[in-house]
Amino acid sequence: MSQRAIHSVRAGKMAFCKFLAANDTGLTGGHQSGIYVPKSAVSLIFDKPGQRGSNMKRSAKIIWQGNFETESSFTYYGSGTRNEYRITRFGRGFDLLKPENTGSLIVIVRNDEDYYEGWVLETEDEINEFLDFFGMSPTDTGRLIQDVPHFESQEIQFVRAMDEFISSLNGGFPKAYDMSAAARNIYNSVYDHIENIVNKPDQELLNWNNTEYALFQRIEEVQYGEIIHKGFSSMQEFVGIANSVLNRRKSRAGKSLEFHLEAIFQGNNLCYESQVITEERKKPDFIFPSGIAYHDQSYPADKLIVLGAKTTCKDRWRQVVTEANRVDIKYLCTLQQGISPQQLHEMKSEHVILVVPKPYIQTYPREYREDILSLATFIQLVKEKTADYTKHCY
């Protein structure tokens, strides 16, 4: 399904993707209905923005999953206190917005004014394959695909900083660690709010991810733009270049979150160690306060914290359960926006607690939000548990 969605996006005139939130699938129980479309993507469904004080509506055909059609409505709700855009009217038997699909990735492609295609990617493999193809991370969703983040008055300075870094590569491609570090340095130098690593770690993590996505796209344009415009001498040459691009995208997406979290932890002076070898040669992403403390049987187990980092976690969250036997509760940081109640129930039964950037917590089912920690809350928890054991920081 992901390959068909990718082909649809490439063939269409405009495309948008987002993770289905609890509000989209009806789990919140509110008066809203249908798929919420952010204002940044209004051009997908309307030629001009709606006006406060009145509603606006039009119809269009949407082909779903390539095999069935709905006559749906694009609606702007502007009367009263509402000010939002939604896609509604899917007809009886439409089950793609069922509660179990909370956290699935929805892709809407505009082919012409009245003809669209819609795709719902339910498995983590499908989601990652789609995001990897376009060089996106979960934080890059919720807007038109291939939109470079807009940085307003400092945009020129931001682009200049990216170009300076790219020119230093001399035609090469940076390693994943260097790419993440460069993104942080560029963002921090342009916006000069280094204090937000401590004051607003959740937002800073998202800012760094968005910057890395923009940087990665720009490097690809520089490195491959001329090659693509010239064309390829053979199918083998084309496949070789395509595989190189896709492999780099997968590598970046897989390690980016881990690298940015490490910078957040360092900025908050946390005691931690990454990739510690535990039982059966497992390697959890982070152990607080250290690997030495973990392997010291006299060190209190209730003072240890284990954190996994996965950009998406619909399926792979179970991997963290067995990564450190001394610790019953495992924490998992993710950029996933929304997960179904069934999966959250399974996580809770396996003693897995999610750590999610604060702006994304509202995309989860209401009854589970209190169980989810923001990154700032998690950092405070680590400080409290490791306060008396700074001797274990190495």
C-alpha cells in the first residue's frame, strides 16, 4: 500500500499527510467530525481561505486505497467559535477512520479540483517506507508534502547557514550524526535561544527535527539536482542513484531522534549512557544514570531508568520490553502522533510508558493522555531519581 501511495503523491498535483489523531477517529467524543486539515494545508482543499463568521463547503470525489470512492465534503467551519477545516461525509461502511486506526498515516492527493486519492497506511513498516521515500520524519507531517518549513524573518539567514554547511561538504554527504549536529548548530545559531534546551525541551526537539529535514532536502537538491536534470544513461544507473538516496533517508530517520535526545540530555546535565550492553547483549538506547550503575547489583533498581527512542512505534514498541531485565518500567520516546487505544492498553500492560513531545500528546486518545509524559516531565523525573547518585556519571 505504501508504494501505491508514493506513486500517487508523485503523480498528483499536490499532497498532504498527517497521523490520524483521536479527534479524527472519534475517540475524543467531541462535536467535531471528519479529518482535520491544518491551515497550512488549506490550498489542498480550497483555492482561498475561509472567512470568519461563515461556513464554506464544496464536494469532491476521493478514491480510497485505490479501490472505492466517496463523494466527500471539504468544509470550513467559521461561524461561532469555530475556525477549522475538515474533510467529511464518507458514507456508510467507511471504516478507515475507525478508532483502531488512530496513529495511522493518512495521505490525501489532489489530482485536479474535484478528484482526489486517499490512502491510510496502518502498519509501521508502511508508514516508515512512505516517510523514508520523501525524506520525512514524523515531525514533518501535518503539512503539504515537500514543503520546506518557513522561518519568517530569519529565513534568509537560515538558508545561508545551510548553504555554508553544504559547501563545506565538498560534494560529499554527511554521516547521520554530523547531519543531526549540523541541524542543531544551524537552528541554534540563527534563532539564538539555547536556553530552550532547558526551558522548552519538547519544542526544541521538534525544531531540531524540522531543521534537519529542511537541511537534508537542500543537500539532496544540491547533490542530485543536476544528475536528475541531465537524466540517466541506463536503468542500472537510475536504480543505483535511487537506492543510494533511499538508504540515506532511512539512515537519517533511524538515528536522528536518538542524536537530538542526547543533545537535550547533555544540555540538561543529566547522568546517562547510551547503547549500554545488557542481558543477552541487548542495547537499550539510554540508561540513566549509567551502565556501571545498571550492572552494579547493589545499585537500587528503582533508581534506574531505561529509555528507548523510536520515531514511530505502532509495531516496534515491544522491542524495548526485554532490553533491560533489572528495570520493570520501560520508557519510550517517540514522535508518533496518536496510537490506537488497543495498542496503548497493551503498552500499559507491559509497563511501557510513552514520552512524547508535549504538542503531540493531544493527538492521543483522551483516556490515555495522563499516562503519557512530555519530554520536560521525563527530564524532571530523571533528575529526581538520579539526584543522589552523581558519582555514577561517566
